[in-house]
Amino acid sequence: MVGARYGRAAAAVLVPVAAALLTLAAGPPFSALLALAPLPAARWLSARATAALGIAAVAVAVATGPPGSAPEVALLLSVAGVAAWAVATAHTRVRDRRELTDMSRLAELLQDALARPLPEHVGHIGLAVHTRAADPRARLGGDVHDVVLTPGGPRLLLADVRGHGPAALRVAAAVLAAFRRTAAAEPDPVRLAGTLDEQLRPELGPEDFVTLLLVDFRPGEALIVNCGHPPPVRAGRRLRVLEPPEPSPPLGLHPAPRPHRVHLAPGERLLLYTDGLTEARDAGRTPFRLDTAEVHAALAAPTAYEAVHALADLLDRHTGAAPLADDLTCVLVQPAVPVPAPAPGTGTRAEGRR
């Protein structure tokens, strides 16, 4: 990325500025202004396109100057343009080699996550996961999910990096690595969100951010920390969207989350998802809705695995199985129903009656 910026700067600044100085000496002042004309376009155009515009503009500027100065200016301008293109091309090649190396390293970092999906049970909770990348050629995009067993119980992460597909891979890897480094040792999920924000900031560009859900599970309850992420849904006798007490910005935008403690009755499930679910649209551009009887019935399937796949089937029927506009992850959590221990002496009396 650094090489690309230097290459563009060389083409965008060297050609027009050098030409402006030459034409200022060789012709009227407005010739220099013509030479500088391509500079505002450098933000959107490639280095070569910007340099080409510089040459074209200076050709016009030279035509307005004294006839004797045109050959000298044209010659010097051609040399400057060729040098700028050479610099841009060299830096582009360096950038491409670095990006290939970085992608290889990211693939190695995420190999463990791809090879080891979430277990079906962690502590007292059962898990069922459905993921789908927006890019059908990608196995992983900008969604990240993981779970660790802390001294207090299971802790679940679901994060969504801005963007999708391979472009979000680097930040997704950083999220996963930061969570695995710190999640098991930090007892407070709010402090953990702050730690993740600090560790991710060097990886984020000026327009990047990461929405985040952290959920700590205790018997009969869940403690939710939400940083700009779609709120979970509790599925029981009815569906309830668990909005946070106060909205918080995502990671990278100074998050300030407040924890939200919710009760989970026996048989209730918790659905966590990324916005690839609710932003999926049908042919009429209608988004997928969670507050329907069909979704409620799907989430009430006999097992969590069946429930999350029934939800995926509903989504496919809604979209006509068309490719999604964003990466999708659904995690359905099924807390185990505690089995009461037999009363003391019950086994002995039963044996005595046989």
C-alpha cells in the first residue's frame, strides 16, 4: 500500500509540477495553471493516467508559449513522464509482491480457524453455526466468530469487519488473533472490548471499523456487550430483539458499550448474526425479516443444528438463492437444561422396592 501511494505521488506530482515550472518560464502564467490541471484528478486516477493527463495538459500549455521553447519543454516533459511511469510501475510491482506475501501469511493465520470450526458444546452451551461468504470463491470474508472457555464460563465473539471478501481478510485475522490472546484472561467483557479496540487500531484505515458482540454465558443468563452490531434475538415462546441499553460505536470509532444482562429460561435460545442476514433482499429489494412466524418456527426446531439450517433455508427462499451482498454468519446458542440431581437416598429406596 505504501509503494502504491509513492508511485501515484511520483506520477501525480512530478510530471505536472515540473511541467508547470518549465512552462512558467517558457510561456504566459496561465500555461502553468494548465500544467497543474491534472493534480485534482490524482485522487481517483491511476498513476499512469494522471501522468498522461499531465503530458496532455502541458502539450496545450506549450502550444500557447513562444515557439522556440516548445521542443525543449516537450523533451524535458517526456523524460519526466517516462521516469514517473517507471517509478509507479516499480512500486506497483513491489506492492503486488507484498500483498501476495501478506495474503499468504493471513491464510496461515486463519488456517486454524478454518480447519477447526466451533465445537458443538462448550461448557454448558451448545452451538450451531451457519456461514456464507458474499464472494462465492472465498471461504472466509469479513465475519469472525470464536468461543473460549473462561474461568467464569463460555465467552462468544461475533465480529463483522467493514467490507467483505478477501479485502477484509487482514482485519478479520487481526480480530481473531487479538481475541484469542486476551479473551480467556480478562474477566470483564467491557474491558475486553476496549482492549480489542486498542489492539486493532493500528490495523484499521481511516474509514475502517469492526462491529462486535461479546457474550458471556452463565447458567440461566447471558451478559451481552454490543459495539455497533445487530442485536441478538432471544427465541422462546416468542421472539425478542435484545437491543443494548445504549448504542455504542463499533471498534475503531471509540466504542463505549454498556453490558446488558438477559435471562435465559430453560429451552430458550440466543441467535447471533451479522447484517448479511437482515440485509439480504428478495427480487423486490425487500430485506429479510426476523420478526415473522416462519422464523420463530425455524428457530424452534428440535435441535440447534436443525434450527440454524431451517433459518438458512428461509433465507434462500427469500433471496431465490441469489448471491448475498454481504458476508453472513449465524450462531445459535442452546444453553443446556440442568438436570436436577436425585434426592439423597432415592436410589436405595428404589432398589429396596424391587
